[in-house]
Amino acid sequence: MFKAPLLFVSAGLAIAALYTPARAQGPAPVPQLSVSGMATVSVRPDRATITVGYVNTSIDAARAASKSALVSQQIKSAAINAGVLKADIQTANYSLQPHYSGDTTRAPYIIGYSASNTMNLVVRKISSLASVIAAVQAAGANDISNLQFTYAHQSILQDQAHVAALADAYHKATLDAAACGDKVDGTLQVSDFQQSQPYYGGFAGGMGGAMGGMINGAVNPAISGGKIEISYSVSVTYRIVPLTYNATRLGTLHRR
């Protein structure tokens, strides 16, 4: 009498075990191939920017400011006469600052003033850059710096590098897939990496050279625009179709 319920429970467990449904199988993994693509495009720059100005000192603030204004106007006129557009001249910095004595035996006192006025110039013809520099120098500029070469349509270069990087990735993928007996059958994911900053391969400096010469005693500096390079890289995952099905081939290939 006491064992019957135990037999019934045991039998119930056995029946339940026999009829437990199998777990549903997940979808088969998609055969994938991940590759990276890189490309670099270059072009000769078609414009340059440069900062020019005049710095002077005087024992009187008004004299320092007056001299700075006079020479700065001469510099601006010389740049325009050398081919720089008025719209391409912009004041970069203006300052009028006192100079104090270095006597540590007494309280600091003003011994003079320095005035500085600099402007940014955009030179839209690289071949005239050396002449512009010589012209502003002859006009009194004694602070010349920050020479940079640029390309007017830089976004076009970025797009070209981007497309070329994608083409490089696809080329690698087709080679890898074919070598493994497969073929590319669509794109699953694309990751764009930040393109490198433009590389300016030019040189600015020195005196004389092919673009040398004299303008009112100022020597044309030797200037070379060089080239601008922009690089782009991508990572692309492609779906591949095995030409001959092989379960062991399902998964992901990686290529660097």
C-alpha cells in the first residue's frame, strides 16, 4: 500500500522524460570574411597661407603704436600689389604691451612698450608666394611665420581616398575568397576609420634658389609646395558563398 504512490511518481517522471521536446536549433552562422582596406591620394597644393607682421619697441606707447600702424599698412599694400586679394588679408593679432625693469632692488617700473600687428595672407598662386614674402619683407615685415600649403578642394581628396580604400578591401576579399574556393556575396558591415591628417610634403625656408631674386633688397626665399597626402582606412565584413558546401568552413575569416 505504501509503495504504490512511489511507483506512480517514478513512472510519471519516466514518461515526462520520454516526451521532453528537443531544444530548437539556432540559425546557422553566416560565412564571413573580414578585411581591411587602405588608400592614399596626393595632389600638389594650389594655395598657401602665411602670417606676416611687424614688431617694434619704443619708450612711448603712442610712438610704438603709431609706428606699428604705419608699417602694417605698408605691408598690407605690398601684399596687395604682389597679387594678394584684399579679401584674403585678415588681422591675426594686435598687441601693445609694456616692458618693465628687471631691477630687483625696487618696485617694477615701465621702461618701454612693444607693439605687434600680424595678419594672415592667403596666396592663391603658389608660384607667386616667394615674391609675396619678399614684397612684405621689403615693406618692413619682420615677423613671418606659419606657412602652410593647402588644396582648395580637399573634400574631394577625402572622398577619393575613401572610395579607393573600399576598393582595396573588396579586392583583398575577392582574392582571399577565391583562394579558399569561395566568392563574395554581399557586404555585411563597413567601419570607417578616421582618415589621417593631410601631410604637407613641401619645404619652406632658405634663401635664394630657383625662385630667388631681389625686391628692394629683400631676398626671395626658396619655396617648394611639395604635395598633400590624405590617407583613409576601412574595415569591411563580407558575406561569402562557399562554392562547395563544407560545414567546417562556416565561421569567420580575418585578414589584416
